[in-house]
Amino acid sequence: MDSISRPVTEFCLDLYNKLNRNAEDTNIVFSPMSISVALALVHLGAKNNTAAQIEKVLHVRKAAEQMSLGSDLESAAPEKELERSQGREPSLAQCNKDGDLNHTAFHELLLQLQNLGESYVLTLANNLFMQQGFEVRQQFLMCTKELYGAMLQTVDFHGALEAARIKINAWVESETQGKIKELFAPGVIDINTVLVLVNVIYFKASWEYKFEEQKTVQRDFKLNQNEKKPVQMMYQKGMFKLGYIEEMGAQVLELPYAEKSLSMIILLPGDMADGSTSGLQQIESAMTYENLTLWASSEHMFETRVEVYLPRFKLEGTFNLNEVLQEMGMTDIFTESKADLSAMSFAKSLVLSNVVHKTYVEVNEEGTVAAAGTGAVIVRRSLPLTEVFMADHPFLFFIRHNPTNTILFFGKLCSP
């Protein structure tokens, strides 16, 4: 199951580092899994260097050899196989094109995430909005729908720009149960637009152990050395998995959601005596795939009685990812003379105009509502009977799908 989780985590850390460059005191939240899926979808329409660049950004080049997750979907019902053999339905094997990206593995992950049980709502939606008049290849339409549940819609950016914008925003709002409104502000899409990829994720879950509302009290959250602000601080005492990153004096706490299919992992820097945020930067600079996996692994955490103080918070992140993706190496797809989207359309001039991602995360007593990235030694300390986990200063968090170890959401809370 490492097959998808590793590329998604590596992409997550690359993206976080880019988004975090000029965001020292700014909250950040995004869904690396959701964006990876969206880029994998575009990859289906790309060829040659354009496709290779997407593979590189997604860290799936070379990972392909180890990609073991359901490498074929041949366990489909026999009658379905018959239909395929009679040519009525193209097989998904045709969609796994040459290259290092295993689309079937993403498809299998999405199937798992769509069947989390009644305690969860997880909606992940991708849509491609294309200028009308471009002729789309049937194979591409079939593969995007079968693998990613994505629909391609034609709109008229050139002749009816405002109508196109309203249509896209309405689709996003309905997919996220009204949480994400007005994804595209006026002016973001222009009349030269030919292809827009829209990717949203909406998540709602209850904690396995809920916080009692009457225990939530106002406390100060230290924004930095000099400033603090009052927040609604939730509290509960119970048995939780807790880890300790010795060399940074940081704590790692796992808060499971219902049935423990997913968890929120919080990386809390040691409380600097001077109240500075350098502890957060220490964690950020040591955050590699190996370290992150190690810090949050069950072998390095131990179950103990913990007093948990966690602020109620709501975060929204909206990113136009064009510039960041180009910096990460995906340049050809945005350049008219170089983009090769010939597996998507017969049109020669097709380029990707915008990649927009929006995430919404809300954490409260009941659970989370979210719509939407050195050999560390962790030792057991001689423990007091009850550990205190006081999240009253900036911290990092991520929401993980435990069976596959995949990071669905990643964020930094500097100011609740």
C-alpha cells in the first residue's frame, strides 16, 4: 500500500515547502491526495515530455516498479469481462498508458476512500472545463470517467465568459455541500482560457472520542513571541497515541476519527521558552518522507493517558497552482509551443490555463469538516502518569487514511 502513499507524501512535502516560503505566520491547508489525483487525471491526456514532467512532479517516476496496489482490475464480474471482450466497453487496462504512472492504483485508492462507512462523508471531485469547439478523444473521456469519475464539460470561455464562470462555481458549490463558494472570482478566468482543471475535496467525520462542549474554554493561543489571541480551546482526557521527537522536544499526537479508518496527526513543537516559532521551523526543515513516516508510525507512538488541549479552528485554502507546478517542473503543459495534450484532444493548440484547488477544514468538538503537503530517534521518556498535550502555539497537522497510510489533508495552524 506504500505504492501511492509515498509519492503523495513526497509531493505533499514539495508543495508545502513552496506554499510555505512566504507564509511564516499564515495558515496553510491543502489536500495533496486530491491534487495528485487531479494531476493524474490530466496525465491521461498528456503525451511525451508533457506526461513525463507530470510523472516527475508527482514522484511516480521510478516508483512505478514498486507500484503494487491492484495492478489490474481483472477481478471484475465475468459478464462485465464479456461485455468488454465484445468491444462494448473499453478495458481499463487501455487507460494505463505507457509511462510510470499507475492510474489503476489511484483508482483503487479512490474506491477505498469512497467506502469509508457511514461515519464519514468524503467527496472528491474533478472536472475539466474545455472551450467548446475542441474535439475530445473518446478514449480520454472513457478513462477519466471510469478511473476518476471525472466529467469533461464544454463551456464558451471566448463568447460567454461570465456564464462559464458561474457554471463552474455552481458545480463546485454543489459538490462541496455549499462549503466552497465562488471558487473563481471575476477576472481569474479570461477569454483566452481553453482548459481549466477544477479539483475540490469535502470531508466530514466525527472523532472516535468526542470533546465535550462544556469543557471548551477560552484560552490564549500564542501567535509568536509577542502576540497572543483568545481562542476556544477544547479539552479532553483519555487514552491516545503519543510520540516524542527527542531532538526537537516536539510531541506527536494521533486523534482517531470514527472506527479509526482516518486519524488527525498533530506535530506540536516544544514550547519555546521565548515563545518563538523556531520550533516549528525545526520540524519543517527535518520533514522528509522518511522522518514524517517514522514520527507518525504506530511503532514510535505509545498509548498513554493524555490531557488534550486543542483549539477549535476553521481553515480555508485556495490556490491557483499554475506557478507552483511550473516551479516544480511541470512547464510544458502551460506553454502553447510545447504542450502535448494529444491524448485528450485532436486540437494542436490545447494548453492548460488554470489549476485551481480549494480545501476547507473545520475542527470542532464533534469532529472535522474538511473540504478540499536525519535518522530521527524517538525514545520513550520515563512518563508521568498523564501527559499534557497543549496545542496553544503554532503546529502542523495532517489527516491520514490509516489503511493505506495516505495523507489526505496537510496544514499549518498559526492563528486559529
